[in-house]
Amino acid sequence: MANQPVTTRIVLASRPVGKPLEANLAAPISTTLGILGMPGFTAYAGLRNIGRPKVGETLVVAAASGAVGSAVGQIGKIFGAKVVGIAGGPDKCRYIHDELGFDAAIDHRAGDFQAQLASACPNGIDIYFENVGGHVWNTVFPLLNDFARVPICGLIAHYNEDPSSSRGSDQLPAVMRAILRKSLTVRGFIQREFADQRPDFYREAEKWMSEGRLKYKEDLVDGLENAPEAFLGLLEGRNFGKLIVRVA
């Protein structure tokens, strides 16, 4: 398994370009791209090292039906947190609540999204696992408790923006004041920073999967020619679960 471009052919040097797959992998090989791969480990590492959930704390995660978000919520439940997931549309909300066991599921497209989120988090938010940004962040931020932790692994709502453009008023001063006043921990991270924890992750994740406590959903697209459309769908939130392009 290697981090390489999407292509039909590639010429590589003789040095190792990836890592071999586990020979005794019990789950389908596609899980190495999802729940047992980078997305799953991102969830595990971000929660374990930055979120640090305590029993009874409130954890909120956006894009909660996606590969990272669904893992964040389930691992958060295993760690003893109350988990509130934010997703787009009733089907995704039903999935994370009914099948994954989230305590609450909030549709960010709902007209009363702000009121629903506040109602689901009456004691505020202790951990917000950020991977979206945009209006979801603006709605979550005022609900953060003192000493809340915010692991940031992505900002998909902003990936298509022109960084040179300015949208609306500058909110940075207000955000910085709140970070100072509430003693917030806001940290961006890349999962490879915690690569030494991968053996722990594989051991625990495979155990949780065998116990039915860590589930996953895949959104398969067949054909390399459909990769561009699949990628655009990812940016627009049309995927449901881990998006995988199957070429053969």
C-alpha cells in the first residue's frame, strides 16, 4: 500500500514506496483505505492525543457519516463520551444515530440547525473534532466550554476557495479572544505525526471491529474514468461513507 497518484501506470525507484498489507487481515482489503487506514488512524490519533475525551464529556464531530467522522464518533463512545454527530441530510443522520450509536445526530442543512445543536449539547461542548469549517464551525464555536479541545484534521468547506479572496468581516480577532478567554486548545495535525502509535491503533481497532463496536461504510465507484466525478462529489458532500474508486 503506497501513497501514489491515481494512474493506470507508474514508474518508481527500487526503494520501498509503501508498506505491505497485513497477511492475516480479517477485514476486506478495502478497509486499509478507510477504517483500518489513514482515515481511521486520523480519528484515533486526533482523539487520543488532542481530544483526550473523559467519561461523560460531550464530543461533537462534523461530517459524521464520513470515513473520519464516523470513526471519531464510535471511538469517542468507546472512550465514554457523549457523542453528537453533524451530517448532511436525514439518511446520513439516521445512519450515525441508528446504526453507529451516536447519542444525537444533527442535520446541518436544517433551518433550525443552531437550535438543534444547542439542544443536543445542553452542557456545552468539550471536544469538537473539526474536519469541515464553514457555517458548521461558526455554529459550534460559541458552544465550546472552557478548556475545550479542538483537533483539526481538515476544512473541506474551504478547499475550493480562492485564498486571496476575502469573504465577509474578519472574524480572527473574535476567535482569538475566545481562545484566550476560554483557555481553548485548537490544534491542527497530520496523522503521520503519531506514526509510532499505529501498532496500538491496529490492535485496538481490529478488536473493536470484531466486537461490533467499530463499524464502517464504503461508497464504491467503479472505473478510473469516474474518479474526477467521484472527487467532485466528495468535495460537495455527496459521498456516503469512505469514498473508494475501484479500478479493477
